[in-house]
Amino acid sequence: AMHSSIDGKGFPVKWYLRWIGPIVIKPWLIKGPFPAGFRLPRGGAVKLVAANTTTFDEGMTALLAGIERLGRESSRVSHPVVGKLTVLEWDQFHLRHAEMHMSFILPEDAK
């Protein structure tokens, strides 16, 4: 998602989501909580999701590269659902997105 917000590698979105996105969806994507369970369209998952064979070290390297790039580059593309976002709004989106993923982490003894 970090690289896609700069490079524009989005996914196809149904017209009605693009229509209601800026009004209904944008507020909770920016302010949270970011909902778990969203399913990317078929073509989107292939383009945007890391392969199951990604190691922890590879994933951390990619995450750190994305964070560094967001700090270095100031241009952003439109979000595929909610449209144009400022850099600050994109940053909030990325924080809410990461917060959602981090919520899945459990202590070792909780498994």
C-alpha cells in the first residue's frame, strides 16, 4: 500500500464505491479504526499482496523501504476508492492500515 500510494498500482473498483468513497469510506480510512476483513478484487490481490513465501526478513526489509520512501517522496496518487488524498491523509491511512495489521499480533503464550 505504501509503494502503491506513490506509484499508483491500484486495483479496479466498482463505480458505486468510487461514488460513495469520498463521503462515506474516507472518514474511517483516515480516522479509523481500519476494518479487518476487506477482500481485494481478484486482480488486486495478485498485484498488491506479498507472496506467502515471503520471509520475515524480506517483509521487514520491504516495510522499512516503504516507510523510508514515504518520508523521502512527496508525490501521491489518488486512492482507488476515496480519490484524492493529501500527503497527511495518506500518512493517516498508512498508520490506520498498519494498526489493523498489528492488531493480529498475539503474545507467544496466547496462541
